[in-house]
Amino acid sequence: MLTLGSLTFAAPWLLAALAVLPILWWLLRLTPPSPRRISFPPIRLLFLLRPKEETPHRTPWWLILLRLFIAALVIAGLAQPLWNANFGFPRGGPVMIVLDDGWAAAHGWEQRKEAASALIDRAERNGRQVILATTAPQASAPSFGLTPMPAATAATQLAAMEPSPWPTDRAAAAARLDKANLPSDLNIFWLSDGIGSQKSDIDAAFSDTLQAHGSLDVMSLKLDLPLMLLPPERDPNGLWVKVARTQIGAAQPVRLRALDRDGRTLGISQGTFRADERVARIKLDLPVELANRASRIALENAASAGSVTLLDDGGGRKPIGLVTDNPALSRQPMLGEIYFVERALAPNHEVRADRLQTLLKQELAVIVLTDNSIFAEGDRAALRQWVERGGMVVRFAGEKLSSEPTDDLLPVRLRPGDRTLGGALSWTEPAHLAPFPNSSPFAGLQIPKDVAIERQVLAEPDIDLGNKTWARLTDGTPLVTGERMGNGFSVLFHVGSTADWSNLPISGLFVEMLDRLVMTASGIVANADENRPLAPAQTLNAFGQLTPPIASAVAIVAKNLSTTKAGPQHPPGFYGPDNQHRALNLAPSQPVFAPLTVPARQLAADRTLELAPSLFLVAFLLLIADMLIALALRGLLRRRGALATTTAAAVALCLLTAPQPSDAQQLPDQDILAATETTHLAFVRTGVPQVDATSKAGLYGLTQTLLRRTSVDVGDPVAIDVEADELSFYPFLYWPITAGQRTPSAAAIGKLNKYLAVGGMIFFDTADQNLIGMSGGDMGPGAQRLMELTPGLDVPRLMAIPPDHVLTKSFYLLRDFPGRWIGGTVWVEVPRGRVNDGVSGILVGSNDYAAAWATDELGQPLFPVTPGGERQREMAYRFGVNIVMYALTGNYKSDQVHVPAILERLGQ
Amino acid sequence: MATATFEKAKYQAAEIAERVPPLLLAARRIAATIEQGVHGRRRVGRGEAFWQFRQYYPGDELRRLDWRQSAKSDRLFLRQMEWSAAQTAFLWCDLSASMRFASKRDLPSKLEVAQVLTLALAGAMSRAGERVALLGSGERPTAGRFVLESIAHRLAHLAGQAESSSDQKFSIPPHGALPAHAHVILVSDFLAPQEELKAAINRFAGTDCRGHLIQVLDPAELDLPYAGRVRFEGVEGEGDLLMSRAENIREDYRTELANHWDGLKLLAQSAGWSVSRHVTDQSAAKSLLEAYQWLAADHRPTAHQ
């Protein structure tokens, strides 16, 4: 071992190899670099020349120097140089590292670990064993105990150590040490968290215990101690958060972040410790609604369990029930009765849509009834009881309520019938909202100018109608009425929950009004049992992150929660069932928050630096440089080429290491514009070239026919890849079924389902009528294939097309639907009430329609029709026109208005 | 084995033939810069340009009467044309290995430049109505529009042969029986031993042929821009030479090259021929114009009218 100042060589005898360098110098000088080789046609002329002087070409001196330097670097590296190697311990026994691993140690944990690992390295170099001791209580004693172990084992144990989210218990740690029967010549290093115990004599006693076993070196982060958040206080003005610190003397700014249950930031507040302040009170600057949703408050730039305070679930998210018998129907986008209500409430609250009987069994704050909510007499009584216990029922008017307003669950008596404002047969204009009265829960909400009411139910005049009116129109008629009913509320919107009667449900005001109503509701109506055990739901780790509960965590009885101290059995965190989380915070278990009184020196890892790897790296880089120089001297590197190659290599390296841009599926705007500027007929690309060409030609022919005969302005047909392309731009998809087609992925099926749900139309053409005709069966191979291709596609019940279907009269009056073949049945959806206006989203045919429609650029048909005749082709075109009209206009032609004209045309 | 060699040759020929269209294009572009008519013989004969009216004498062909002129006076006139005759030119392009040299990647090889020059000359001359043939091809000199294509194909074919064989015969013009008074244009780097060249030129001069030499050189062959320790290697099996300081011999080399040039000029003058030099980084049109001016100069064999 050789030491020169801070530099130490672990294998100094290897430095003797430096003596070889002069020999190397001599050898390098002797061997010149090999010459460049150049083909040169006029070499005969060169043969005639005698060179003037033939000095032997030598390697340039600087190159020799470079090579010698490389050799010297390698030799020095092999001699294992160490920088700052700190040797020796004061005592002869093992090394003991006492690590504070309570919550406060999480602040600066990496530095502590680094210092401990440097100590273990030093112990390893000195051949000492290591004892690891911790001070925070644990559910089970650590496996390594208080026994000396080899330094390598200690290093792995140290790597696995984590701080705990509760305070240290040095008294218990001292007791453990006393029992452990340790030798008295230990070298003890106490890496303290810098926070004092609950009584200052505990720390002194602990320090004495340690000193009794050998030399003691106490280290701590002296200036950078953690802060602790105390439980917040609520008052009418908002939420006050208290932050405690251990050292005073200087002003200190702090920033707080309020988060909701999902970890989204609700707001950030700033405050300052005054120079002499130990506890700072900071107001959380948040609107009440947001403050109610806060689930935890965390100190910025701090990562310990003490820098987070958790809040009970309360005012924020409430469970809300939407009564419906058919969730699928009433959730239908834009048309469903609960669609807008659910959209308004779901972001901030927990919304469940179900039958009333089911909902009444659950814990709910608000129940929403729409016009079509059906409930039996018994349910009505149960609902009334629920309201009187403190629930809130919000109802919406509609056709049913206006026709029989005999209901005792209403805040006001209603007149039969309704009034219509505006419209074709009325002089009146749609009515607007008057500013909300101050007594109303909606007081202060901004009313957008464009909210207009076209139809509403009217209340019977009554003495206290004015008091019950929470919102009214500019002419004074009530729009929202509410009444206290027992402990709860009954609220009625005099308009429907869809956009039929007014555009209120699609305005932002609707969201705010519903939010205010939910805030008004008294809360969950359920009896809380104070003896129920609260199981741990989420616990904090020492770094202040919420994690699934640790293994040692056990349930707390509800009434004991406020007195429970954080510890291994009860780590700080959320306890109790979902939505009713109760918070257990760290702060109450650390009532005294003061610095450590035992004198300590600043924590510093005296890190030994191994220089060998850096030396080898430099030598390697220089070796590469030397190689490049040698190549350049031999002329193998063309100057420009070399530059380009080097640059290209560097760029390639950068590109390889650079993160690949995620290929987000975003359509360029031009494509969207192109797809939406005009309507396009679209067909599904099957991957079979012939079929795709036929589809394209077919839709081209149909497009031309449409342009010629109708006012439908369609652009060129578009090929669609169901996997990749956006479908929603196209009102109509033609999908020929072939054997060679790939089954769409689950994602594509999902996309198709969504397309159908929002009113898209797919026309499946099995194109196998010719085969059915031969085999005489009912279902051809195409239909089988269709079923294979579309597993999971939301296909409702289909039926053969009835003779009075809209498709038979949407433009032409048709009786049969020939394509290239005749006789195939066209299948349509069985109408499902108001879903999609009864328009069939799926049509299935088998007559190979695209082939019948297909024309070339000049309008010449491409395929013969069978059995034939221009009439058959004409009928095929007419059917195509009808389908497109059906896709574009829906059930317009099924309207009764057209019946007389159609009957007349039919000659009936 | 033989089949394999044949296949390889065929493949190479095809590869070289692929280069024909761009070569042709370059040649045509350059040739179009030179305008030269058919050489008028300043006497009556077969031709297309009007020469004079002559009075009709009995015995003259009646169909040669110029009626319009005759109607102007009482006598009858014949229209006579100027006799125009085409020259015969033989072209030769050195296809040896030394020509396939280019000192920089962005420079064309000497061979490419030489081929372009050859074809451009052929094109210019055939457009001017001369009869042109490739020396050593064994074909008769022809005139017409398709001469250029056939010469280009012939040249590409020969170049393919030259590339696949290491034979020395491609660096010296072959001796073929040439018609008297033909013109010979040789395009080469003329780096082969001058004695062989002299023998060949004297053979041509012996049949009273006139000729022009175009030396094509790479800029590196002019300047020897190399420095340091360099091993120069010959491309036609001349051996190699190690120079420890190439920059030291640069001046001597230039002198030697100048001597070689003088020798070439002397050689040409002794046979009554002329010589010009083209460097591959120059525009080909300039050298072509030089050669063409020499061709157009009035040293055609007037003694044999």
C-alpha cells in the first residue's frame, strides 16, 4: 500500500512496470507507420525519377508520446489507485452502525445510506465485521439482529433497508442493545435523523448506552431537518393547515399542495414561517367545493410521512343514484334520459345507475328520478322514508309527469299539462332564467344568456310557492322548486333531463346547479356504528406516498381512531371502507417536535473514489484516437469522408438512445377536413384486392347515381381499415364478407360498437346468394364467415325486412332488393323503441350489391347481373340510393306526414 | 467453366451497355455546341447547295433544266449544284486499365471522359455528314443518323471486353487497313511507352492519314498532390514504387510530365498530326471544340480533287 497525499495505490508494485516505458519509446521509434497505397497510372514517369533525399520515415514524436501516455495510464490503473481512502478505526472491535429509521429519516435517507455504505466499505478494507442497529419499532425483529456479520452481508442488508412511517423509539432500542450482550470495543456510528425523542433524557440515555460499548460518533443532517404537517383545522373561512419545524431563527417559505383522492392537484398555497415561529398557520386558498374534495395535503419538495396530512372522506365525493330500469337505453348518448345528468355528476361524484329497489339498499346521498323512472307504490313509500331520514331526491319533469301529476313526492302541486314557449304555432319566445334568489342553493351562479326553456310543467299557485322556488324564469314561473321533507329534500326541475324541453341540460349551468344540489344534500344516509373495525385501506410509506397497506397493518375500531398512535400495527394512512375513509395521521404520535440534544457532527460520506475505471476509460478513448490517427497517417481516412462518417455515427448513436416518439394516433387536420368537407361513402377494406376493387367501383357507381338523381352531394368513395381508420366521419360503411378477410382485433370491434352506438350504419354484404341458390340452404358460407368475423360486435336481434320498412320508401318505392343476384333476404334490426330513433344500424344482404353498382369511369357496368336485364340493375341502384338516404335521413320517411302521398303513389 | 466466364462477360457487357444512354446524352449535348456543314468542294458536282446556272447545251439532261430561270430570257438554263463530299474519320478510344482512374470520388474517370469525347466527336461529325467508324471495329465508315448509336454500342461492348481482360492491346491503337486520306482521332492518356505509340502513328501516317491526338489526364496526374509516405502502384502491371516523401518529387514529376508532353507533340508533328490535352475536371466542350477546329481547318487533301 502506497500513499501519496490523498492518493493511495492498493497494488503499488505494479508501478514498477513504468520502467518499461523507455524501451517502448525505442521500439515505437523503430517501426515506421505503413505507407499509403495509391494506384497511379503514370508510374512509368515516376520510375524515371530519383528522390532527392531518402530520410527514413519515422513515427511522429507526438504520436509516440500519446502511446506512451496510454501505456502509463493502463499501468497506473492496474495499480488500483484510490482517492481519499480513509483508513482505520479508533477501537479494535467490530463496527456498529446505528441508523435512525423513523419517518424523519426519510428526509435525507439516501445521504444516510451512502454514509453507512461508506462506513461498511471502510470496515471491509480493514477486515472488520459490522453490526447494524435500527431505532424505529418494527412488527418483527429484523433478521440480522444485533450480531456481527461480514461487511458484504451488511452491505446487502443495508441496501434493503427502508425507513418506517412512524417515529423512532430510542428507549426501546437502548433496551434491545442492553440485552444483546455486545462487546465493549465497538466503533459505533450513530446516523441520527436529527429529531429528538419525546423526552430529551431518552436521547441522552441512548447516547450513554452506546458509549458504554465503545467509541461513539454521532452524525446528523444538522441544517436540513424535516418539517411536519399538523392536522388541519376547518373553520367557516376555509381550511387552515399548520406546519411545524424544529429550528427557528430564520424566515422560511413553504408551499402546500392539496390533492384529491385520485392524486390530482386541487390547488397550491404558499405561506411563510416568520423568523421566530415554530408553527406556521397557512390557509388553503381553495373554493369550498374544491376544499371539500381534498383528500390529502402535502408539503412541496419534501418526501416524508410527516410532510403529508390525510383528511377524512367527507364533503367531497358523494354517492348518487340514478333511477333507471334500462341503463343501456337511458344512457344512450344525447338522447338517453340520464345521459346529461350522469355526464354532469360523474366527474365529481360517484354515480350509480340502477333500479330504485337496488339503489335504496345502498348508501346514497342523492337519488335522481327522471320522467320515465318507474316505481311501484311500495317503493314510493320507501323512497319517502329515505328522504325523510335525510336523503335528497331530485326529479325531472317530462311527458308522463305533465299528464298525471298526482305524486306526493313533489315539492309543489303541479297543474296537469304543460306550457310550450316558442315553436312554430306560438307567438311566444323561449323563456330565459331570472337571477337566482338569495335563499336558493343556486344563489350566485352565473346564468349564461343562451339557456332557453321551450317547455315546462307548471306549479299550482300556492301561498308558499315563492319560498319553495329555487329558480324561476324571467316571467316568474318556477323552474326549480324544492322543499324540505323531514331531514331531507325533494327537488323538482320543471323541465326534462334531456335537451327536448330546454337546452338547460346541455349548458354548463346544469353542471353547477347539480353540484350545488349535491352539496346541499346532507350526506350519506346510513347509520354509522362506532364499534365497527376500520380495516386499513391505504397506508403511507415513510416517503409520504400512499401504498397498499403494509403486511403488519391491522384494523382499528372506529371510536379508537382518534387516540391511536402511529406504529407498526397502525401505520398512518386511510382506514375504513371505500368512500368512507378515515384518516390516521402521524402528527399526533409526535407531540414533541424538537431537534436532537445530543451533540452531533454534520453527516458526510467520506467516499473513497476508485480511480482505476476512469483511467481505463481515458486510456481506451485515447487508444481509439490513436487508431484514427494511424488510419489518417496511412491515408485510409479521407478527410471529408471521415468527418461525415464520424458525424453520422454520432447522430446514429444519439438517435438510438433518444426516446422514440410515441406514435399517438392523431389524424392530421387535413385528413379530417378532407373526410368531413363532403359526405363520403365508405367501404371496409378486406385485404382481398379483387373484392376491394369491386367495392370501390361499386360505390363509385352508386356515388355517380346519387349525384345524378338526388340532392345528396357525396364525394369519392373511401376505403376504410377498421383497425386503423377513424370511422365516425362516415355515415355508411359497406362491408363485403370474404373468406380471405382477417378477423378484426378486439380494439377494432370496440371501435365498431362505438360507431354503431353513436348512429353509424354498416351494410354487410355476404355476396353469396348465387351459392345459396345452388345449395338451397338458408344461410350461405358468407353468413357463416360474417359470424366468425364479428365476434363481440354488438349486433341486436335481426329480422327479415318487413314490407313496410323505411328502406322500402326512403327515396324510391321498392318491393324487392336485387343486386347482382336476386332472391336474397335483406336483414335489418328489430326496432328497439327510441334507441337510435329505431333506425337499423346493421343491414345484412347477400345479393352482391357492389358488383351490381360497379361501373368504370365511363359509367359502363363492370359485371353482368343474373338473371339479368337492365331493370334488375336499375332496381339495384334504387336500393343503393334508398340505403344511402336511410343512412342520412334515418326514419324521416316513416313519419306519418308522408303516408298519404306514399299511399297515393302505391295506388292503395 | 467456359460457360461461367462467358456468362460473366455477358453480364459485364450488359452492365456497361447500361451506361450507354447517359454517355450518348452527354456526347450529343456537347456535339450540339458545334455547327459545321458538309464540306463544299467549291466546284460543280453532286450536292444540295446551289452553285450556278449554266446555259443549256445539247446533250444535257433535260430534267435538269431550270424552267423558272429559262423563262426569264430566251435561252435555256440548267441549275448546277456544288459538289459536296464527306470525309471519312476513324475514332479510337483507349480502354486500358490506366484509363479507369479517377483521383477523387466526384471526378469522372479518364475512361468516361474519353468515351464521352469520342462519342461527341462521332456525333458532331455524323451530324455534319461525315462518315465515321470506330478504329479496329472492322466496320465500314458510315454516315447517317444511327451511326452514333452503333458506335456507342460498339464502344460499350469493347469497354466490357477490356475490363474483363488484362490484355495490353487496348492501350495502343490497333493497325487496320485504312483508306487513304482518312482522318484518325485518337483519344487516350498516351502513358504507354512512346516507342509503341510512335510505331502505330507512323503506320497510319504511312497511308497518308491525317490525325489528331487528344490526351486525357486526371488532375492528380498533372500535379501529383500526394504527400508523406506513399507506395505508388501501377495499374497495368508496371510494378510499384515506395516514396517516403512524395511531396519532394513533385517538381521533378512535373518536369518529367512536361518532357513526355513534348515528346508526344514531337511525335505528332513529325507525322504532320496535331495534339491537344484534356483534363478530366475541365469542360469536355472546350477540348471537343479544339479538336473540331482542327478537323474543320482547311487541311483536307485538296491535291486530289
